[in-house]
Amino acid sequence: MERWAGRGASLLRGDEAGHSLLRAAMRQLNLSARGYHRILKLARTIADLAGSERIHVAHLAEAIQYRPRATQL
């Protein structure tokens, strides 16, 4: 899978809005590194289904939206 060759940051190269959104999600949702990469993988799938070569902010936002909410007791 050559689209994953560089991993993480290279998928969002030059997209500061995407980086900002992911940083905010990591901070607010207390995401682990695994959660971060799961969001990137899902965003890549969403971008593929949309026929996009790159992951855009809308794809990231949709992927973050699908994260299960932590339930509070």
C-alpha cells in the first residue's frame, strides 16, 4: 500500500487545518497514538470513497465524528 508509505503527517502534508483539527481532537478526546492512526485510516477510507487523492479536513471531521463517545457514570 504505497499510500501509507510515509504514514501520519505525510498524509496531511501542507494541510495546516487538518493538522490543527487532529491536534484538537487528540487533546479534547484524549486520543492515544492508536486512536490517532485509526482516525487517519478511516479518513483515508472516506477520501477513497469520495474519489479524493488527498485527505481533506472534511474527511478528518467525518472520521472523528464516528469515534464512540466515552460514557460518563
